[in-house]
Amino acid sequence: MSGTSIQNAIRRLRFERGEMTQQALADACGVTRQTIIALEAGRYAPSLELGFRIADALGVRIEEVFQWSRAP
């Protein structure tokens, strides 16, 4: 499997917020750092609840974090 059709801007948004670490974001969202790593790499699509937690921790709307690409 080559990933997911959900793209994200987590890494960019972390760095725009004072270079927030993966661990800090993971702690704020109640997940492991490995989960954040997998999300940033596009290997994992989050649950809707986790998507909202990530957006909240980054201080943005969920649409600013995640984008869905329809498969051709």
C-alpha cells in the first residue's frame, strides 16, 4: 500500500508555530510520536476525532490541515 488519499500540512503547520515538535503535538493530541510521524509521511489517515484534535492543537480549522484527493 502506497499511502492514503488524504494529504496533510502537519509538518508545515508545526514549523509555523514555533517549530512545535512531533512529541509536543503528539502529547497535545493524546497519541504517540510514531502516530504523528506516520501521519506526516502520509502512511496513515487519522480518525475524524484525531483530525479535529490535531487541528485544535495547531490552532487552525481542520480544512487547513487535511485535504482529500479523489482517486482517478
